[in-house]
Amino acid sequence: MKKLHFLLLMILLFSECIKPIELDSIIDHESTLIVDALLTDELKHQVVKLTKSVPLDSTRLIKETNAQIKIIDNNNVVYDFSEAKEGVYLSNDQFKAEKEMQYTLEVVTSDGTTYTSTKESIYGFNTIDQIAIKKETNTFNEEVLAFYVQSDGSNNENALYYRYKFVETYKVIAPYWSFEMFDKSKLPQYPVVPNTEFDKICYGTSESPEITLKESTLFNEKKIEFSIYTIKEENFKIAHRYSVLIKQYVQSPEAHSYSKKIVQNTTSKSVFTQSQPGALTGNITSDKKVIGYFEVSSVSEKRIFFNHSEFYEYSQHTGTYPSLCKIPYAPPTVSNGSGDITLLERLKGDWIFHSRTNSVPPYKIVRKDCGDCKKYGVTSKPSFWID
């Protein structure tokens, strides 16, 4: 009872101190341009993305279209961009950031407003020598595989601040794929024909969802080893064969500081945080509000492959498949009065043929995503894939 009284007292005290948030002022917000621009030393069509801020009560992302974008170097060479799709702009020509060159981003939106960045250049260079994988135990006492990037320092030039992203590619094998299938066009006759669909083995891909930042605090030590991410032993992605491409971006101190602010804002779970998106001051200025940073960075990347058997003695199968797959079963062909769903009703839903006993009915079926891997990837093997 005393605890309850204390809680009520605290609520009364804080109710006197906290100024109510005017939700109308949040909803009637001033639209702000958001610029996502990264120029790298990779020879490619460089990308700039433009969006607009939205009120807190909105879930719709607003793309900034019909803008004019160009990057200008200190020799007055101009690289123009064109809109490839809504809010996404690609350079008309392939080009890359060069060492000791300076670059300026200029954006003119459809309403005629000009946004200009400060002059930026590549701050430093470093090369990923290898990706190391180590068995570790996380804070929940779970065994995980930890992925590290390592550099011996021989190619480290003025590199102290880093941003990482990674792309995973993994083999997915449908646990209940069958050599046979129903010809559904002839239901309810249930003719069984050879399975001509190549849907047993697929290749899934997923990109890192978070910003990973690292920094070297030892100014006289050029070797680096950073832990980038971990993956649990039972994760279906490593059940068979797995590959990851890790990309390393060397940042300037200013770009790194801005990235930290982005992380702080995106990880905050409270609207009462002291750090609001409107307070993110980057290197782009205009007469109107703007959020964003034009970054020029060197890039190094490394890819590795491994099989599940290289780290674990036993084999993972249906226990790690992303769908909860039940053992194939034979539903009644016709309604039997027990409430069981019939074979035809299942097949009209999301179930497919699995097998038959001694090549005759009854027919066993499974959920489609347990016998067809296409829900989790594509059947075409990636060009870089090595078995």
C-alpha cells in the first residue's frame, strides 16, 4: 500500500513539472528534405536518395521527385544525375571519387529550392584483409558465430573511423520437396505427374538492417579487428551453405559523428528523447530545413563462404527451416463428418502434394512453403556463388 501511495505522489509531482506536448504542432510540421548521398571510390553509377520528413502520425514515406542533382569536383567537372525511380537518382555516367579531390553536392528541388553541401573528400583508406569467424557466447549465454573484419595495417592510411554494412546470401532447401506433384488443373481427379518446378533449392538474400559504426582509439596502431555482427547457431540461414559480403567505409570524423547521431535517433524508443531528428545538423545547407550528409568515402569489401558442417558436427534440417513444418499427413478425400478438412479443400488453400503410399492413395500433403522454397529466395544461383 505504501508503494502505491509513493507512486501516486511521484505522478503528481511530475505532472507539475512536465509541459504537455502539443500534438497539433507535431502533426502540422514543416516538411523537411532528407538527403542520403554517399560518393565512393567505386567505379559505378553513384546514388543519391531524396525523401521528405513526415508527421509522427503518418506511416507513408514521401519521395522527393523531379529534382535536379549534380556533383561538382574542384576542377569544375560536373556529374549530372537522373531520376531512376521515385526519389532515387543515379549519375548519368559511371565515376568514382579520386584521392585528394574535393566534391560538392548540389540539389535543386521541384519548387526551385537549392541545397548545397560543403566540399568533401576521401578522408582515409584501409583494406579488409580477411573475415574471421569465431564461436562465442552472447549475453544470453547462447552460442553464436561472431563475424570479425581484420586488417594487418599495411594499407591503412589515415583511417580511424568506419561504417559497415553487409549482405547475406544463403542456401535454402525445402525439407519436404517431392519429385511428384498434383496437376491442379485437373482437380478433383488428383492426377500425379512429375514435378517439373525447380523449387527445392533456393538462394535467399538479406541486407544488414542497422548502421554499424566502429572506431580505432589507438592512433599509433594501424591493425584493426572489429566485431561486425553475430548469428545464432540455430538460424536457418546457416543450416546449409552461407555467404556474406562485408563492405567497409572509411569515414571522416564529421561524417562519423553525424552517423552516431542517426543511430541515437533511430534507436530511441521514446518521443521524449532529447535528440530529435530536427536537431541533426549535417553538411548540407539551404534557405529551408534539411536533414542529411553528403559523404565521400573509400570502400573495401570482402566475401566469404562456409558450410554448416565446418562449425557444427551435426546436420540441421527441418528444425531450422523458417516455416513450422508439420510431418506430411493424409487428409480425407471426402468429408467424413469429423470436421477434418478434406484433400480438395487443402489443395485449394496453401498445401501441395508430398507423397503416396506404395504409389497409390491415400495422398500425403504438406504446406506449400515446406515443399517449395521460393517463399524464402530465388531458384537461380547467384553469379558469385561457389558451392
